[in-house]
Amino acid sequence: MHFTTRIDGAAAHITVHGEIDYTTLPTLSAAAAGLPPDVTELVWDLHDARFMDVAGLHLLFDQPSQEGPARKTTVTNLAPQPLRLLVLATEVNPALELARLLPDTLPATLLDD
């Protein structure tokens, strides 16, 4: 697994290339925690992350303590398996607020279930 980070003003885009699991979680969490404090929006691009286990839920839903303004976190380009994991997690725990992670509208694949 590797990732790329692009910062554009107050928004950071982290693109994950590979699986998200407990082995890769510390590296990805450190990448997010290491963003400059003036970054107020974090977009996880998961186009190349075809598999995500429960560690991905921690990555996306756990908010690290940080100085400065709160950071809005969103996810884009979800593959079917990570999307299904997010849907299942929010069915079990509606407080996770899937709509907060997915910008604009939910993908059409959710409407098929």
C-alpha cells in the first residue's frame, strides 16, 4: 500500500493505493494527523483501495484530537466492497452518519440494496 497527498488551499486529498487494514492503518492515520493545521477539509480518494476491513472504519470515523478548527472528512470514489462495509457499519450503528462522509448524494449502488 502507498498513498499520495495533494493539498489545495484548505483541502487535502489523500489517495490510497492498496488495501486499508490494520497493517496500513497507522501509516494512513499518521498521514492525516500530519496535515498542516490550516487544512480544514480532508478527502479520502479510495478509487485504488478495493478492499477495506474494520480498520477503514476507524480511519474514516475516528476524529483525532488536533489543535485548530475541526476538519471535515469526506470519501470519494468508493469501490463496491468498501462501500458495502460502510453501509453495513451504519446499519449497525446509525450514529456513524454515512451521509457525512459521502459528499452530495449517495451512490446509486446504495439504492439497489
